[in-house]
Amino acid sequence: MAEAAASAMDISDEVAIQISGMHKWYGDFHVLKDINLTVNRGERIVICGPSGSGKSTMIRCINRLEEHQQGSIVVDGIELTNDLKNIDSIRREVGMCFQHFNLFPHLTILENCVLAPIWVRKTPRKEAEETAMHFLEKVKIPEQALKYPGQLSGGQQQRVAIARSLCMNPRIMLFDEPTSALDPEMISEVLDTMIDLAESGMTMLCVTHEMGFARKVANRVIFMDGGEIIEQNEPEEFFNNPRSERTQLFLSQILAH
Amino acid sequence: MSDIAYVKTELSPTLPPPPNAAGPMKWLKDNLFSTWYEAIGTVVASAILIYLFMSIVDWAFVTSVWEASSFEDCLERYTGHPVGACWGFVDARFNQFMFGPYPTDSYWRPIIVGILLVAGLLPIMFEQIPGRKIAAPLMLGIFPWLSVALLHGPIEMTTLDSGLGIGVTALLFVLGIALGLYGRKNFNPGQTMIGFGVAYCIGVMYFLAWGLGLETIATNKYGGFMLTLILSAVGIGVSLPLGIVLALGRRASNMPLIQMLCIGFIELVRAVPLITILFMAQFMLPLFLPEGVDFDNLVRALVGVSLFSSAYMAEVVRGGLQAIPKGQFEAADALGLNYSMSMRLIILPQALKIVIPNIVSTFIGLFKDTTLVSIIGLLDLLLTMKQAITSTKWLGMEHTGYIFVGLIYLVCCFGMSRYSIYLEKKLHTGHKR
Ligand SMILES: Nc1ncnc2c1ncn2[C@@H]1O[C@H](COP(=O)(O)OP(=O)(O)OP(=O)(O)O)[C@@H](O)[C@H]1O
Ligand SMILES: [Mg+2]
């Protein structure tokens, strides 16, 4: 069902993210080498690759959590420069979920969700709370709204984190290994939420090693190694017919057990 | 083989603990009398405690003298029994301990300030008391100046003596209001703040010059507990915000100049004893200031004490900032919060909460360190007491006097410490991970 839905989801010609010739160094260490990537609106991209290959660094460059030193990144028609105004307006449109959720522990779930809309978008509190409850219902935890993050399970916290991002009404969502800090029985609840999100037509970039998820929702899988994009393809082709040796090795390792 | 197969078919019932595992007897036996040597220890320690307690009660309440007009009323020769505390002395000099040489018929002025301080702080400190939203801005924006006016009366402002000065300040005031209103109309918070800020400062200047039309009481007439409270209240009020700013400045690696300035200030001030800073403020400041510009002695002490504790506060706050995981900063950034929002709403609330015990320790240290101002000739509580016990009318009052002063410090510091524990409990939002 999800597959049928996924293939039915349309990808527009409009470009959401355009990365060209992007390089990044940490000190002397060349982390990202000549990254070129165009993401159209509505695309769902899964990024995988061995540890340390620069996956996190790449998607964190998209909302300027990391700074790139060469090349260009254009998000929603706005180029990322040192101009704080540009950075702020891009961050408003790009939501992000982290491996360790990063909820604000001193605020309730509801306050976590309404904070950014109220302060950044200047939404009236009442309206922001309604939106927040709407998204908390979508991720199926409206009854936890008044609890603190520390009182929730990992899976619930990650779903709150997704809802918190959605409250800003982003046009693009980035996920950095959203399920890898979770116990197995919680992974599926988070993945279900992400599948729902994909079906709603959200542009998504997702670093994950959940290959089932990739097959189900991704329209493109990107393999990174050593700071480079080594291979990208449609999921079926990518998994059944990997072209590069490094991809074959990687796939054989993660599918071995 | 099949021996290891086992299926639990019934749920185990929940039972109350057995009788010997709870109750006061159990506690006594476990904690005080579990072995024979522990029993001996318990008995000896109890005996010492009881003896100490009885001596204190005897000294403070049984053999003490409550009314006295001079030290002779507290002599054994006069009372006919050995005398403990001479509370009559404290009673006779009580006003002096509270207000120092402040004019007697103006005591109502510091008393009103004290009442306003308590009334303003209570709703801010305790959620159960309503009115925090009103009290906080009043305490920040109005109370300090109102207190200055009440305590001191009008302050001479040379700027406002000439027609030119009045004209310029009035013009600035009007321009400030205009800029503020203009900024507000255009949703420009920077303009609004600068405009209204200028107008506010000039308003404060005029208000201080007017001083409620009261009689001027120079700061060399301040003393006793009142002076101690002024020093610590100003020190606390300045050092927390200034410490936060310095701590943030010290971490601002993208602004190296500001960072260096903050580091320099913090390290310099922390490397020097408070007494030295007070002496410097006393004797060195005039060397650097242009001739004619002179600060009041009390103001110098206030500046010295505030700067000194700000440096310590900065490091305390930095410790808290250091403890916040990087993910919190990133999540705030990713949601589009700007620097000031993410600090104000996300980082500082968490960082300050972590260091509440250290902040309060700094406050307590500051409160006690105010006794050092006696060295530059300010009559704080301790010096007032020292002067009182050296008067010939009250010979031999050291015990009573110093214990009284000690008690005041104890009550204040213990109060702060309890409040910090209350705050920690209140702000605890469950489970740390
Ligand atoms: N702040 C930093 N300073 C220096 N080097 C860094 C920093 N952050 C990451 N690196 C290095 O950059 C490389 C890429 O890191 P990145 O976190 O992007 O990898 P990743 O593909 O996300 O790996 P993982 O699957 O383990 O999350 C790694 O070799 C890492 O050691
Ligand atoms: Mg990573």
C-alpha cells in the first residue's frame, strides 16, 4: 500500500535544494569533497554510507549547522551565505530531526512545539497551540502534551521532535539517523510517522540505515563514502544492482545479518 | 531436557513489608543501636548534644538580662547571679545596629524601602503569590531609583543646573519617545529599545534630581544592617546579569575582541583580593578620573563589590553553559531561533538551573564579604557592632554583640540556602537522561 502511495506521490520540477561543487574542511581534514546534488520538491531521499563518511555533515550543511567553505548551496531559491538573514529564513523553512531528539527538557511537550512558532513566526499562542495539538495527534501522542520530555520513551520523544519541526510548517525535512538511538520495538512507530509524512508530499532528506524504509518511501538512495557521493539510484536498482564496488561491499555488510 | 521448561501461570500478589522492616523502632535499632559500640557512641553523642543545648538555653534565656541601661546592669555584682547574654545591650543599641548613624527621625525612609523590597521580591520568588508579572518589571525599572530617592533624597546633577543642560535633556527625551513610537509602529525592536531607553534614562535622571523632594541624607550617614543589605542587594542585582553577559561574552568565539575583553576582566578581577579592589576604588580611582569628577565613597564600594562578584558569577554561569549538550544549541538553531532567543528561552534557563547551588553560594559569599567595606571606613553591621562594644558604657559586651551579629548573618545565609533548595525542587522537570 505504502509503495503504491509512494510511487503515486508526485515530484515536481521545482528545485528545492541545489548543492553544487560543495567542499568542507574541518581544519585540515577534507570531510566533504565536491558534493553535487539537486533535490526537487516532493523528493524523498535516503542517504546511507559507512560511519564517518560525512552523511551528517552534509545534511547539516543544508541548514547551516555546519559551514561549507567552497561551492554553493541554494535552498528554496536562497543561497546560504554568511548573511544571518538568509540563514534565518532558510532555517524557518527547513525542519530537522536529530539522532538524540534534542527536545528541550525544561519545557513541556506542548511548549516544545509552540516555542518556535510563537517566537520565530510570531504566531498567536492560541493558534500555535492548536497547530501543535494537531501535529501531536498526527504523531499519535496528544495525551502527553503536558508532560516533560524526560517522562517519555525514546520513540515518543522522537515523534514529538518530528511534531515540533512540523509545527514550523517547513517545506523540507532533514532527518539524521532518527531511529538509531531507539530500541527495536520503538523504531517502527517512528518510521510509521515518517512514512505518513512522506505520503503527505514532504520533501525529505533522511540519513538512515533502515533499508526497509528506503525501499518503501525513497525515490532515490544516495550512497556516500569518504566524503563523496559514490552512487545514487532508485531504491530497487540501488539494492538489487549496486554498480560500485564500495556500495556492494557496504550493502553486503549491512544486509549480512 | 524438558526440566528447564517453565511457564508462570499466576501473577504474584503485592504484599506489605513485614513488620520488622519498617517503623520507628526499626529505624532506631538500625541506625543508633545496631552494635554495642554504636550504642555507646549514641549515648555519648546524645549527652554532648544535650549538654550543649542546655548551656545555650541557659546562656540565652535563663541567666540572660533583657533590660539594661549600661554594662553595669549585666554584672554579677548587680544581678546576683552569673550572667549569660546581655540582650539589654542589643535592645538599647538596636536602632544603631539596623541603621547606623542614619538620622533617627528619618528611619521611616529605609523602612519603606525594606517593605517595598520584600513586597516586590515575594511574588518573584514564590509562584504561589500572585503578581509576578507586575512585580518583576517594577522591581527592575522603578524600585532601584525609588530606593535611591527615598534613602538619599535629591541628588545634585550639574547637568541640570544650566538652561542648556535642561534644554538638551528635554530635547533628547522627546526625541527618544518619538524614536521609540516610530520603531514600535514599524516593528523595529532595535529602534524601539534605543528610543525608549534614552527617554527612560533621562526620566530617571530627572527623578533622581528631584528625589521626591525629601531632605538629603548623605551616604556617610548610612550604616548597620541597612548598609549591609544595600551592598548585598546591589551586588546581587548587578552581578547576576553582568555575570551572565560576561559568561556569554567569554564564549563568543566569533567576536574575538569582545571575548578577549571578557576574559581579561574576569581573570584580572578574580586574581585580586576583594580588599585590594576596594582599596583601588578608594585611592586609585581618583587618579584616573578627571579632576572634579568624584564618586561617593559608598558608590565606590558598590562598584567594587559588584564587579568583584560579577567576575565570579561569570565563571559560575559559564560552568552551567558548558554543561548544556551541543544538541540543545543545534535544535534551537535548526528551529530558526536567533542567538538572543535561543539563549533566553533554551540555553540560559537550563544552564542557570544547573548552577543554582553555585549562584547561591556566590550570593552568600558576597553577603558575608560586604563586611570588608569596614576597611575603607564604611559602617557596616559588623563595624557598627565593634564600635558599640568599645564604648565605655557597654564594656564587655563582646559575646552578646558578636553572637547577635553572627545570628543575623546566619539567618540571612541559611535563608538563601533554603531558598536555593526550594528553587531546585521547583524547577526539577523529571528524569535526567
Ligand atoms: N566537529 C568536528 N571536528 C572535526 N572532525 C569532525 C567533526 N565532526 C565530524 N568530524 C569528522 O568528519 C567525518 C564525517 O563525520 P560525520 O558525522 O558527517 O559522519 P557520518 O557519516 O554522519 O557518520 P555516522 O554514521 O557515524 O554518524 C568523520 O570522520 C568525523 O570524525
Ligand atoms: Mg552521523
